[in-house]
Amino acid sequence: MTPGYGSRTLRFMKGLMLRNLPLMITCREFEEFLLDYLEGNLPRGQRRIFDLHLAICRECRDYLAAYKETMTLGKRAFDDPAAALPKDVPEDLITAVLEARRPDSEK
């Protein structure tokens, strides 16, 4: 069995059941509106539906927690622009990033 297969199957099956409930979204729809939810851009009615889904779906609560943690860690990675790079960063990766950041006129 491939990693995550059981979780994907469970979320798919739960989505099939949830879509038949009135005023309910599926796990896939949850993912599509996640950023709007976190940024506070969902209208009140949609936010309540989103919150209801979170209340009954452990997998989506876990997904939301992991998403938030990823965003926090990603932002923290840029806290100190003068910080030294870890020693195990491949030189070709550093070169590629620096090349991509150069303006087109300098390439």
C-alpha cells in the first residue's frame, strides 16, 4: 500500500457521504476554499458551512493544522535574511535560485 493511500480513500468515501447532507461541503471543496477561509474572505454563511465540516471531519482538521504549520515554518525560514545557509544545501541549488532571482536584463 502506498503512503497516504488509506487517508485519501477515507477522505474520498467521507466526501461521498457528506455531499448528500444539506448545507455540507466535501473534503475536496474544503481544500479549494481553505485559503479564503484562513484569510477571512468567506461570507458568513459559507464560513459556517466550512466550520461545520471542520467540526465533523477529523482528517480536514488535521489537514488544516498541517497547512497552518507549513505556512508558519515557511515564513520563519525568511525571518533572518542574513542567516547562513545550512551546510548541506547543494551548491547547484544555490546557483539556480540566485540565477532565477536575477533580473532578465542581467541574464
